[in-house]
Amino acid sequence: FRNGWVFDTTNTIANPASTERSGTSDYSIELIFTQPWSSFSIIHPTGFETKNHTAVSLMVYGGDMGWHDLYLISYDTNGAKLGTQNISTLAPGGYIQPNTWSAIEVPLSLLNAVNIPIGNLEIESAYVTERLWIDEIKFIPER
């Protein structure tokens, strides 16, 4: 994790240096959600300033089953929830396909996080799963 970001989990097993599946980098984050509504959080202790950014992008590898209900939740630096978006619906075809990487771009407006420092981005699953991989989480600058 770069620029001060750290991670935390709730009922989720996370391997932040998985080499089993990697998108465009050497490593990806392997996640196993052990209970419904489990989560993986990416935390910036001082807050990431979203000014001059328009979206969050990430790559998601759907594992053997694919995904229909994977959520991205934004929180401000005080821990207040800003917004929730089902990111599966933003993947090509309207869901995260099995056994392939899906590029997903989430406009900050859908997360109610325009020009607001973000303290936490949380990836949450409605399901107990085998495995899922995340790679290349980044903020997209204004074009």
C-alpha cells in the first residue's frame, strides 16, 4: 500500500501480497469473505483528499463464481459513512464475471465523496465466498 494507506478486515481473510492472480502489478489482494457482509477496509489515517479526482478505479478477479453483490463504501475521516455503491453493477456486463479480471470505475459522486477527504474505503460482500482478488486500486485524477 502506498502513500500511507493501511488495511483492516472484518470476518475476512486477506492476503495483500498474493501472486496467484495478479492484474497489472506483481501482486494482488486475495480476499475470502467468511460471513455475509464481511469487509476489507483500506484506511488512510490522515484522509485522502479527493479534490481534483473524479473516481476510484479497481480491478476485480471474480473467482470461480463471479459476483453480483460486491459493494464499495466510502467514509470520511471521522468514520461517518458517505456513500455505498454496488460495484458489481458497474462491471462490464453488469456483474463481475467468473475467472476473469473486470475493470471497474466508480465515480466519486456515487460515493458522495466529491471534494471530501476519505478516511476509509471498504469493500463489502453480501456473500460468503471462496476467493476474490483485487488489484490496482487508485483514484482517477480529473481529465
